[in-house]
Amino acid sequence: MRYFIAVAEEGSLTSAAQRRLHTTQPSLTRQIRDLELEIGVKLLERKTRGIALTAAGRVFLDHARLALMQIEVGCDAARGTEKPEKKPPFVIGFLLGQEAVWLSESLRLLREESPDLEITLLTKSSPELAVGLMQGKIDVALMRREAHTVGLAFKFLSKEPLIAILPYGHRLARHRTVPPQDLARESFISTARVAPVLSSVIDAYAAKAGITLKQKYDAETLSGGMSLVASTGGFTLLPLYAQNALIPSVVARPLRGEAPTIDLMMAYNRSNISSLIKRFLLRADELMNRVFSGKGLLSKLKT
């Protein structure tokens, strides 16, 4: 995966081999070929001016970057077990799928503040993250503003538009944007039990659009919701970041007109007096700017 990322970023096998990986081009070519055979799809294709990513390669690139970052965090944690009197790890939580957007820059800022910091990464639903914060098991989480919390504080990060998730061959998937009135005729897969804040936003959107959603199923997870979409022919509404985690049998489409939005917050426990948390909160705006203006997934999805 490291070789693949280098080729993708350099746009050239020769440049990646010589400048980034210090290996020979034939060896690099074999590594890429082995990776493609393992995955079962073509990731790169030769062009007149170097190497270009296929559609599969563009999807895999972001996941590969995330996987290597998680491995790095895991290696740091493993090495930390050999250190005497080690400090407790800093635990940062994300909504499942959000880590692909926010993890890289979050780690960068945290390590700028504390280079030797041991970091533990958690991905859970927003209510579960809230419980972890209240119990003192999580230091900071990127989540929703949950209603039933005690002692938590929230700092606004961004607004995320909702998108429609449809089966690949669905009639509405042929549209560039999906009219809300058309959704009223389809079966709706809800995520109310695991995402109550999202459910409230969807209910308000339906009321404003003058439609009634025909709920048929209630999914337990984001991936479970997508699987139900694929298997039942229904649809669900999810925040934009979910586009990064689509399974092959579903597609994402923007909503026509003014799309509803859901707030993403940085949350922490007021009783946690860690100076690192305070410094991290002070750089929240910087974190948001880096993600929106950089080469991360959020900037790609917004375009």
C-alpha cells in the first residue's frame, strides 16, 4: 500500500521508485501488480504522461492512506508498552467513516502539540461516543450534539449536507439530483436508533418538503443501512462523508433544492482538565481549515 500511495502521488513509477521508495522500477511494478491481483481490480493505468488512477484506484487511495495511518498509531501503541511509567493514551473518537476525513490532520495537530503522545483511535456511533466521553474513556470526539448528555461541551466544526443513498440500478439513481417528492414514493431505511440527531434532521427536512417518508427498516449501522438499501431497493439519507464508505451496490446522489445539513461538533468532558485538550480545542478552526482547503476527502467530496 505504501508503494501504491507513492506512485499515485508522484504520478510516475520512475519518480516514485527513485525519489520516494529508493527501489528499482521493476520491483515497484511487481509490487503494484501483486496488490492489484490481491484486490482483484486495476488500480493504475499507463498514460502518455505517466500513471493515472482508475476509478477503483481513486477509491482505494483514501482507504490505503487511512489504513497506513491506523497501522502507525498501532505501532506507536505497541512500542509504548515497552516504556516504563508510560502516560495513559490520548483517546480520540470519530463517527464511523469520519476518520477517513478528519484523522490525518487531527493526528498532525496532536503530534505537533505532543510529539511523543500515544494515541488511541475509536470509531463508534454518536451516542456511544457521548457515553465514552461522560465515562472519561474518551478525551475528544468528533460527533453530533447529542441531547441527553451530562458534563459535555461542544465546539462547532462544520455543517454536512445530507445525500440520498440508492441501489445502483434504481430509477432515481439516473438523476443528477433527487427531488424530495420522488423519495416519498420509495421505502425509507432509517438509522434512528443509532443516529437520533440525524433522524431529527431528516424528520425536519421531510416536514419542510411536505412529504412523508415510508419507513420500512431501521438499520443498526451505517454499513448495515447501505446493505439494506442494496437488498430491499429502498433508500436512506446520510451525511456527505458517507460517500467515502459506499459499498459497490449503492450510489450517492445530492438532494434537489436546499439540502438539509447536520452539524459536526468537537466534544469533550468539561471535567477533563488536560492541557492537551485545551490546546487541541484552540486549534479546532485550524483543523477545519486544513481539512476543507487541503487535499483531504472533505475537500474532494465538496467539489
